Amino acid sequence: MTTPDTALQFGPSSRRLRLQTLVWLRWLAVAGQGTTVLVVAFALHFPLPLLACAVLIGALAAANFLLSVRFPSTYRLEPLAAFAVLALDLFQLGALLFITGGLANPFVPLICVPVIISFASQPLRHAMALFALAMLLISALPLSPYPLPWYQGGAPTLQPVMQVGVWFAITSMMAFAAFYAYRVSQEAALLADALSATELVLQKEKHLSQLDGLAAAAAHELGTPLATISLVAKEMERELGQDERFGEDVQLLRSQSERCRDILKRIATLPSESEEHMRRLPLSSLIEDVLAPHREFGIKIDLIEKSDRSQEPVGIRNAGILYGLGNLIENAVDFAREKVTVTVEHDASKVSIMIEDDGEGYSPDVLQRIGEPYVTNRQRDDKAGGLGLGLFIAKTLLERSGARLRFENRAPDQPGARVEVVWPRHRMEA
């Protein structure tokens, strides 16, 4: 369950790269590089600058060991620190490739790994800087004077045209993989933040629904001391009722204490008297609760009920449904020119609520992505300032209650937008 404290963790700060993740990946790189060098040198007996390779691999292992000792496993790197660590990995791998054949080395594509990690977890400006650094290192590899470790008799060499082809293949693969990782991570991050915001909305609604219980508890706790005050006031009135100096004040004190007792009595009995009414809500009452706050904004709201109220469903009061429908009505009122029409229909199998306005409707590009987080949902932007989360939260809450939503524009001769929300009847009555 999301709490208000965790709400402070939304956004980029909550997605900083965990150091332990990099440490484990680097230990894997150390193991892979060490195993490869040993196999090439001692199993295949290829000539290899063994000492230089050992120094580079040992440097990576030492840096990794220092990081794991210096920082706790839960430590999350700032973007600049993550950039420095990944840049060090790039330099180490680039140097290792440079002394083992350059672009002719079959392990050259591994230089893309730090860049992909950066695009998947870091701010774009740091990821682009690392991409540029990787491009410089890849461009330096063709200049390597070291031959590819190979059998005696001459190592294979790449012709200039082939080197250019390999260079383009690696850079294009790195660019594509980096862009793909960036898009996927951004969509996942936005969805996670939007779902967290949805949980906060539900928690707020739950807290509001608990206020009646808190009021009853407060009335019960205050009842005893107030009864004592009332009793003392009666005794004082009996003794000082005819006193010229204090008689009037004592009578006022007693009358106000009686008034307080009446107020507390009403508060204490309100939940028990109206609990069933508040818990179970007919469809017509639910619609009226949703529409009432939006009737005072100069936009006419027409309610059309196609079915008989005597057969309407009666369900448990659902804060998610109230919030979701309220958000859809609010959007319709915001963008309507003159009128919003709400059509309610129900039968034995389903319940349908259709919300229509006479505004400009949805733009074609937005209509394809409607309901996604951080997408503004209409053509006009004169009410800018939100993040496009409202419609996503409304859609999520309504779908959680069992509804299906359909967003569309009205007919060409009837400009405006239309939203249809349909529940199976048993879900509304559950």
C-alpha cells in the first residue's frame, strides 16, 4: 500500500540505479573477461598480451571490490556517479579490445552494454554523453596496431571497407538498442508513477469515508466531560439563578452546554441512523452524487434515464466509481460549449452510463492513446497545468470495479466527445 511518505519518492529519484546491480554485472564481466583470456592464452595457445590484459581485468575487479566495500548494498547512485562508473567500464572494455585486435575482435559488440544500461536507467543527458564516449572509443578501435590473437602464420585482418561496415553495424545496433531501452524504461516508469498516484487517490477516499466513524468516537469521548459541565451548570443555576451579577451568565452557560450535548448526540447517532443509506447506494443516487458538484459552472447538464428507477441496481458505495465518473463528468464540463448529456440505462444484464459533450472532441492522435498516463485527453490546452493523470486514474478505478470504457467522438454533424461506461449488472450490485 502506498503511503504519503512514499509519494515523495515518485519521479526520477525513485529510479536511481542501485549500486549492487552494477557490482554484480561487473563481477560477471570480470569473470567473463578472465575466462576468455585464459581460454585464448592457454587452451587455444594464441599469442596474447597477457600481462596487459591481466592489469586491465584486475583494475576492474579492484574498483568493483572497493565500491562493494565502501557503500552498502542498498545504495543508489546519483546520475553523475552512475555515469562515472559506466564510463570507467567503457574505458576498461575499450582498452581491452584495443590491445586484442580492435574491430576484428568478435567481442566488440559488448561495448554497447554500458550504453544500454545508461539509457535504461539514467537521465537522457547523461546517457547521450555516454553514447558519445562509446562512439569515440569505437572509432579509435580501427587504429589498433595490435593483431587479433590467432594461430601462427598470420592473424586475419579486416579490409578498410569491412572495418567501416563493422563500425556502422556496431553503432547502429547500439543506437537502436539504446533507443529501445530508453522508450521501454520511460513507459514503465510513467506507468509505475501513475499507478502510485492511483493508490494515493484511493487512500484519500478511504480516509474520507472513515471520518464519520472518527466523528462518532469524538462525540462519545466528549460526552462524559460535557455531561459533567452540564450538571455543574444546573447546580450553579439553582444557586445563582436570581443573582443580579452571575444569574444571566450561568443561564447562558447551561443553555450552551445543552446545545453542545444535542450536537454531539446528532453526531453520535448519524452513522447508525444513516449507515445503511451511506453503505448501499441506488444507481440514481450515485449519479446525482456525481453530477451535483458540477452543476454550478454555467454548463447545462441533462440527465436522461432510459430505464425505470424501480428496477435500478443498488450496490455498495464505491469510492473508486464515484471518483472515476466524477472525473469523466468534470472533463466533459471543462470542454463543453453549452451542454453535457448523461444517459443512464440498465437491464437485467448490464448497466450503462454514457457521457456526451458538445465540445471539440478528441484529436485523432490522442484518441489512439487515450487512457494512458501523462496524456492530455482533449484538443484544447487552455487548462494546462495537469499531468494528464486524471483520466488514467479514472479509467483504472472504473476498470477495477468491472467496467468497460469506450472513448469516441460523436457524429460529424454533432461535434463533441462521448464516453461510454458499461458494467455487468452483478458487478454493480456486488
